[in-house]
Amino acid sequence: MRTALVMSLVLAVVAVVFALQNPQMVRVNLLFVETQGSAALVLILTFALGVAVGILSTLPSRIRDKRELKRLKKSRSSGTSPSGMSSSASSPTSGSSSSSPSSSTEGSSSPVSNA
């Protein structure tokens, strides 16, 4: 949290210095709208618009991920797996530790050569 605050303050100082060093006026035309502003203001607003578009474009997947996380937490607290089976039926037994995943793949070919 403290690092984010420091980085925000540094970014704000850089933006102020940038604005003070670029006071010249520029004309911006967008379709039927024409406006004037300082070069720094135009660039900062363009950057902010890009950030907003980026955040809005990731919003649907973030909402979907939060819903999935909530559903998984709910199913975990109720003692059922997401597929609907009880947690004891879906988990492997703890007593069968004699067979390891590496011992069952000894005869299969692997991408790593032992030579």
C-alpha cells in the first residue's frame, strides 16, 4: 500500500513537471469537434482515456472470475466439490501413498533423455 502511494506521488510530480515544460497550445480535431489545449493536457487526457479503456476491457473477465471464485468458495464451505460430489468421495484416500506419480510413468517415454 505504501509503495503504491509513493509511486502515485512520483507519477503526479512527473506529470506536473511535464505540464510545466510543455505549455504550448495544440489544436485537436476529432470528427466534428475541434478544441485547443496545452500539449501536456492533451497527452495526459489521452493517457487517462487509454487507461480507462484498458480497465473497461478487462472488466467482464474480472467479474466472471469473481463469480467463479465466489461459487468455488461456497461449494468448498458446503463440503461439496464443484462437480456436485461430496468432498470425501472426490478426494483420493490418504492411505494409498505407496504409488507415486513418478513410479507409474517409468515405462513411458519422456521428453528428457537420461543419456
